[in-house]
Amino acid sequence: MPSSSPHGTDTTHDSPSAGAPTAAPAAAPATKAAALPRMARNRPLGWLMVITGIIGWLASGTLVLEKLEVLKDPNHATVCDVNPWISCGQVMQTWQSSVFGFPNMFIGIVAFAIIITVGMALLSGATFARWYWAGLQAGVTLGFAFVVWLWSQALYVIHILCPFCMIVWAAMIPLFVWVTIRNISHGVIPMPAGAAKVLGDSGWIITALLYVAVIATIFFAFIQVFAGTSGF
């Protein structure tokens, strides 16, 4: 039975046993979210995935359209056929452009569509299970490794640059970095807390360094072109 003060006021709410809700449980998730790197949170990461996904999808879609034109007319000049060193059309004629028996750009069309869908879901407030993030990490990692291989082939084997392929490279770099950091920060990828914090604080630095590495390797691989000694 509720007890009363000498003045007749009900004092049940003053007792811890009364079952009144407290703010502590609700504050814990907010505190945990605040400790995450900003880009590892759902909304910022969702925007990153949508933006990089759209960029990669449009570049892949353009390559698909150009590939179809090349199949119809082998002499078709693609929109990025600039010179012997910059030419999507010449790259499309190499075996590296169809590693799995079909044009690589079809992989991009499907993969980036998935990235856009996941990003939109995050922006709408959706949450995914740990196994889903692990699967997404595997896909993004394989995609990044494939892009690195294609980049090395373009620079050191084919010796021709495909501008739309380079746009895909550019989209994959921040996508891979931040999906990885997100999964480390949320414990999907086990890592000591100290190392995870360092990575979380260095995400954009890592992204910038990867861009610098790509630009530097392109410069040195095509230094004869930049130096004007290539004859073109």
C-alpha cells in the first residue's frame, strides 16, 4: 500500500522498489554511438555508400553501353578514346576486361547496385545482423582486391588507362576503407580497442594516402608520356 508523508503526500515514487524508469539504460546506446568514428555510424556511412555506389554504377553503366557499341562495331570509338595511352576501347579488347568470361563492367553494375541499396536502407533506419556485415565486408574486400589487380594490369601490363575504370577505382577506395573501419568499430572484425581507435581516427588519412599512391603509380608508370618522350 502506498505510504504517505505527514502532509498526506504520496511518496511511492521516492522508493527504488517502485519500478520507476531511469535514464541510464537509454543513455548507454547513445554513449556507445558517440564513441564511434563519425563515418562508422549508420547515416554518414549510408550517405557514403549511396554516393560512391552511384558514381561506380554510372561509370560501370557507361562502360556497358560502350562495350555493346564495340560488340556491334569493332571500329567504334568510345567516348574516352583519347590517345594510345588513354582509351577505354583498347582496354576492352584485352583478356583482362573479361576475366570471368563476360565483361567486368557487368560485375560493377550488380555490385554497386547492392551498395546503393544497403546505403539507402541505412539512411531509412534499417539495421543488419552481424553476419550480413561480415558478408558485405567479404564482398567489398574482394571487389577492392579485384580493382587493385585491374589497376596493376592497366599500369604495368596493358600500359593503357581507361578513365571510367579509374572512376570505379576512385569510388572503391573510400567505400572499402570505411566499411572496414565500420566493421572493426562494431566488432565484426576483431581488433584491439587501441588499434581500432587509431584506424577510426585515421580513416580519411588512409583514404587520402591510397589516392596519392594511385596517382603516384600512374605518374611513374606513364612518366614518358608526362615527360613528352613517348612520341605522342
